[in-house]
Amino acid sequence: MISELELLSDKCAALGIKPAVRLLLVSINGQTLRFFEGGLLKKAYVVSTSKRPPSNIKGSLGTPSGLHIIAEKIGAGSPPGIVFKGRRSTGFHFNEYVDPNGTECLVTSRILWLRGLEPGVNAGGEVDTHSRYIYIHGTNREDRLGTPQSAGCVVMNNLEIVELFEQMRTGDMVWIGP
């Protein structure tokens, strides 16, 4: 049986991309994120993905599948639980934040902004992960982790996203799949 890491290595080779040393594997079915470094599992986290079916299409609000990289890291040094709007800190912890739109799942603590690497799958046109503003980020709804709840992003416990954020670099790979 071929491992997920071998499949990713094959996918990278097909795309002409050198695999990164650090890799995140997100399981939509399992609602987990596993952090690998140098091929070794370092840590596993309970996460939540979209409450809608997985989808790479703009406007679907589904979590996109396929191979991605971390394009940008946002929020270094911010207190855990701080709310971000438009990738900028509001200065308020989610317990203090009054959300005028009634958003259930806020963007909190840290943001790892993803960019798709597969043209026509998650890069370019109507399937572009980056232009859909798909992130890995903290949430104000930690009580719902492990069940789908987001509008497409991968959401995590606030202290865990802070920990993971410190380990990751721009250019590190993220595989999102069933």
C-alpha cells in the first residue's frame, strides 16, 4: 500500500515541484491536520473544515482539495484569540468582539494563507484557493472543532494555531484531501 507521503511525492514530481521539508496533511473526512517534518509525524490536531461539501469552485464556500503552499503568514506576535478582519487585527479578543454580521466562525489568533499549486484544480480562474481567501486559522468556536463549521477554511484551536504558526514557513506544503 502506498502511503500518503509517497502519493504527495509523486504529485510533486508530476508538477515539477520539490517537496517541502515541512508538510501539513488535512483530512476533510477525519477533521484532522497532521504536521510532518522530514517525513516524520510531529503532531496531529483536531480541526474543522467547511460545513458545505468540499469544493474548489469560487463562491462554493467548500474547503478546497489538493496540493497547496503557505503563501503568507499573518498575525505573528498577536495575542491568542485576537480577531482579524481583512487580515488585520481588530485589537479585540473574540470574547470582546461584537460581530456586526453575526459571523459564527471568526478568524482568530493566526492566519496561514494558502495558495493552490495545481492549475485548473486549485490555482487560477474560478478555482483559485488564494483569491478565495482560504486560510488555516484559529476560531472562536473551539467547542465545535472536529465537526465541519467553516466557510471553506481549516480552523483550529487558538493555542494550537499559534504553536503551528511558529513551526511553519512560507513555501511549506499543505495537502487537503478526503
